[in-house]
Amino acid sequence: MKVGRLGPAGAVVLEERDEPRAGPGEVTVRLAACGICGTDLEKLRGNYRSAGILGHEPVGRIAAVGSGVGGLAEGDRVFVHHHVPCLACEVCRRGDTTFCPTYSTTNLDPGGFADVFRASAEHVARGAVLPLDRAIDWRAGALLEPAGCALTALRRVGLADRASVLVLGLGPVGLLYARLARSLGASWVGGTELSELRRRAAERGGIDAAVDPREPKALETMVARATDGRGVDLAVAASGHPSVVRAATEAVRRGGTVNLFGLPEAGSRLDADLQQLYLRGVRVVPSYATTEPEIREVHEMIVGGRLAVADLVSHDLPLAEIAEAFRLAARPDASVKVLVTGAAFAG
Ligand SMILES: [Zn+2]
Ligand SMILES: [Zn+2]
């Protein structure tokens, strides 16, 4: 079978290897689709830890079920979550499950960009293999993981009723965040985004206003108008760039919250007026990744018509064209969400 892997010099390469087999407690899944995440692009740029594993948003059909697996059968349509917490350590017991030391060491074999991949017995036992409702097509299913990340973040910051929310960076996950905030009762949702294509996608999803941050005073004017000059309740840095984080700290109201949501580059530093953060009582809350309860919840929201996601997919390319798919995903002016597809995509 074919596998898309991190190759030398920041390239994604297709490798030939044997199909994984389902051992006791495990399942294997034939790929339908797997989204390209911003963190996959960062791995290519060398900015993010990686064991060469790419692709963590896969959906597909169960190819084989190992002995002792209950409730899953060959042919089932499923989403598979790549990381699972241990649910037993001190970090997990405090509820910070995505920061569990075990969490980021668990992985799909060999990753989501493969004709067939294997979910371990831990994945299966801890509910990381989620059967998809009939109402969830492959495109929507491939957005469950990033939508789950946005929901986990909103739970960590604690979205207040009728809150005003600013999302800085309306890439696929920023767009999902904005839509979720709206669905969960935000009174105003605004955003900033360099790409015109992505600003237009934001407007389709019921965002109130999206501006180009390069336009002088556009952000300040939008926020001042929406909040009577107070600043937003929640500013989401959906890009980890220090300038974006700084803009978030400046757009938030006194006592408001900045959500550090996009992955910052390794070694980058907080660039903010610390006295202002202190005197204005701004909370900075990081949020990383997601777990099964939030993924199940966004699954239910999509089924119930409370969250639209599938229209954010701008491109789907077969695994054989993964290099081109990555080139497209790295171009915000040309794409929103790009999926890599496998044999199960057609059926
Ligand atoms: Zn992701
Ligand atoms: Zn743990």
C-alpha cells in the first residue's frame, strides 16, 4: 500500500509498505479521507515535533477487526482519533486530558495518509474509533477532529452567554471555531484573515465581520464598533504568530480572555505589554488538541444541524497526489480545507 510520509528536506513523499494487520483488540481502517492540518504543514517546515507521522483527521471503513473487539464490524464507517489519553494519571484526573504525557505518544500506524491504517487496542478501548452517523458524509467526518479542537478550546476558556468573540486567523480551524462560537450562543463573532477566499468562507458561515489585518485600523475599528469601545470578551489567536497573539491581547476587554489556540513556532516568545496584561486582568489560556467527549459532541451538533462543516472543504485529492494536496493546503489564497482521499471515498 501507499503511505504519505515526511521525507527529507521538508517534502512529503509517498512510500510503499505492507498493509498493517489488526492484532487482538485492534482494528484496521481503509482510508476514505484525511484532512491536511496546519500542524502537518508545520511538521514539513520543521517547526513541530514529529516521528515522521502525518495525517491525524482520518475517516474510512473498517477493513478488519481483531479478536476481542466488540461493537465494530468490517465495513463500518468510522472516524478515528489519533491520540488517546491514559485517563488514569494525575494530569488526566484533573481534567487536562490533552496534556496527558501518554496522549501525544499514542498514534495511528502509520498515520492518516495511508491506504490502510491501524488503530491500537488503546485507541479502540478508549473510544477513539467513532462510528459515523449516516448524516455525516466523508467531508464532514474529516472535519470532526479540528472541530473537536475548537470545542475543547471553547470549553477550556468557558464561553460566557452572549459573549463577543474575535478569531484572529480564519484558516479551516479558525473558521470552525467561529462557527462553533456562534452556535454556542456568542452574540458577535468577528475575525481577521489575510486571504480573501477564506474571508468569504467566513461570511458564508454567519460570521458578523471579517477584515484584512493589513488594512490600517480595520481591526480596531471593527472591534470598537461591535463592543462600544470595550474590547471583545474572547480573542482567539488561531495563528500562533507572536504578532497575532499580541493583537489578541490588545483586542480583548478588561478581564477578558485570550485563547492561545494556533500552534506557535518553537522558541517564539510572548510579545505583549505585560503591564497592560496585568492591569487589564487579561487571562491567557492555551488550548491544545481534543479528546473523545468533545469529538462526540461536535458529531452530534453536525447530525442535529447545529454546525455546518462540510462546505469548508475546498479540495479533495487522491493519496497519489498528496504532494500537490500539500502545496494547495499551504496556499491560503487558493484553498480552505484540503483533504487527501483513499479508496473508500467513493463508496
Ligand atoms: Zn489537526
Ligand atoms: Zn493521563
